[in-house]
Amino acid sequence: MKISALNGFKDIVPGEVELWQHVENVARDIFARFHFSEIRMPILEKTDLFARSIGEATDIVEKEMYTFVDKQITMRPEATASLLRAYIQHGLHVKKPVQRLFTIGPMFRHERPQKGRLRQFHQMDVEVLGAANPRVDAELMGLGSMLMEELGISVSLEMNSLGCPVCRPGFRETLLNFINERLEHLCDDCKRRSSTNPLRVLDCKNPKCREQVEEAPSIQEHLCEDCDTHFAAVQKNLQQLGVQYSLNKFMVRGLDYYTRTTFEFITEDLGAQAAVGAGGRYDGLIEQLGGPKNIPGIGFALGMERLVLLLQQQEQEQAAASGVDIFIAGLGEKASEFAFPLVHTLRLNKIVAAMDHEGRSLKSQMKQANKAGAAWVLIVGENELEQGQVVLRNMETKEQEEITTSSLIDILLEKLQ
């Protein structure tokens, strides 16, 4: 019996792995320009690390982690918690007050596999630890925008502020009152979240829930003075860098540790809107994990699978756009002998032409023509050739016409040039 890969786990084979290498190489080049250093962490961590950092009431901790219950260890579902554990354990703050770190590797979540989302997935993670200045927030978003641009991927940047422990409780109460008025119309997950983490209700993807919270209060209107000043400075700094962005009051992210700035890089090229990268500020998390007090942090992660999918789509579009002008399908040796110099003549006239040299059937050659993105196919049969006739087929309209061989070159040049 043939054994296949587990559902949600994928081999990266030759022909695809080169795209992964390209993404990594472009990213590493940009990380170096921003003076980031690489760090590598183990895949297995103590389960408590993720429960304390991500939040026990999050979907990740409640439903999605791969945990060895008897050992209380978990395969990492994201990189930030592991990176901060290493930062604290090795006293990196002592060696350098501001650490600029990145890591690339696999993460694991047990969720429904879909396009660009697997159970073993890969992320590039970028973190700045020890810097509270809003310029750093803008700098990281600028880095992400630069990476997308150099990869040739079209995204939009959306941003929000989640406030801090000073202003968030007041907003939480206002939001909870709003939610309770509509509680009976929300899904079961949102009803449960309303008491544990009402902010997550804003993030629900259920269309009925989205409709109910459309008029929800915005945390941007409830920020304390310090958070409001910080958020305004981030926007000013983004404008200085020429980075385009929009504000999204519903962006709350799926992790509990975020404070103040949160952001996502969104694409519409994967069907429904999808985030290819996301992150934010998490001041206070290092202390929460047992590290030194008052060390701020901010970072974001990019999904490798989604980046590669976008690049593959580009390759397909480029292949279609740069397909051959005409494919000549010769049926039999005499037809191939006629086609061979004809292809060369067309190429001399700057026309992209192709033919089959293996004597395949017409059906096989038409498949070749389709794969090559041929606009036209010239069908040359031995019997028709003896009568001085060939058939020209328009691959878009499927219309065919017979052409005499004596006027063939002139007609082809007229149509193809």
C-alpha cells in the first residue's frame, strides 16, 4: 500500500524549492540591510510557554497546538514566544540593549488545511527587543513593505492600536456592553469569547457576527494619552517613509500578548482576502515570561507558503503572457520535415514558434500547445500537405481555416506580427 504524507503536511519538491530559496535569499538580504541577526530555536518547547504568552483563551492554545500531554511539551505554533524564551534564557539584553533578531523555520498548528495554510507551515519572524520608539514600529512595517516590493508581491498594509493596560480595560467594558446587547445573534465561539476575551469577537470570520459588530466602538477612540501619541507618531513616521497604509478598527490579532501597534499585510490575490504577514508590539511580554522588567518588543511574521503561492501565480501569469505565438503540429515524418524549416523562418521574423520533434499524436501535440500558451496552432497532415493545404487554428476562439502552402508564410506573418 502506498504511504502518503499526512494531511496538512507537504513535501517541497524540486521545481518548487527554488522559489522558497528565492524568498529566503531576498529576505536575508533585506534583514542584513536593517542589521538583523539570525537566531534558531528548537521546535519543542514547554507547553506553559505558549499558554502564558499566547493566552489560554485563544484558539491556538485551546484547539490547535500539537501537545504531548504526558510530557507537557508542545511543537511551537508560532515563533515569538520561543524567541523571547531564548532571549531571556541567554541574557541577550545584557550583551546588547537593543536586539534585532530574525528566524526562519517550521511551525505547527492543528487546524483545517486550506490554500496557503497547512498544519506544518513555515514563517519568517522578525523581532526588535528593547526599543519603544514609534519609529521602530514604522521601520518594521517599512521592512515588510520593502520585502513585498522586492519580491514583486502586491499587498496592502492595515494597522490598528490595541492600547495598553491603562486604556484597554475601559474599552473592554464599553465593548462588552455593546456585545451583550447582541449576544443572542452571535456564534457559539463569540458567546464564549465575550466573557474571556471580548476583543476576539471583533476578529470573528462568521459573516453574521461580522454584521453584528459592524457598528462596534473603536479602540482608537478610547486610547490613553500615551497610546494616542504613540499611534499618531507611528502614522507620521510611516508617511515619512512613504509607506501606504489604512486603519482597521477590527484588527485585534489572535494572540493575547499584543499592545499598541498591530498590523497586517493583506493580499487579494489568493481568492478571499488573506494576511501574508502580521504582527505588532508586545510591551510587557518579556516580563510576563520571567524576563527583566520594562523591556519593550515588537515584531511580525510572514507566511512562507502564502508568499510562494503568490510567486507561483505570478510565474503562471507570466508564462501565459509570454507563451509561444504559434505551435506547428506535424503529423508524420513528411509533415515534420515541412514544419522544421518553417519554424526557423518564423523565428527569423521575430515570432515565437515551437514544434514537436518526437512524432507524437495530434492530441498530445495540442496538449503541448496548450501548456506552451500558444495563441495559434498550425496543423500539418501528410495527406493535406500533398494537396498543398494546412489548417490554422485560433486557440482562443477555436476557429479554424485552411491555408494554401504557397501563401503560408505571408499569411502567418500578417496574422502573427
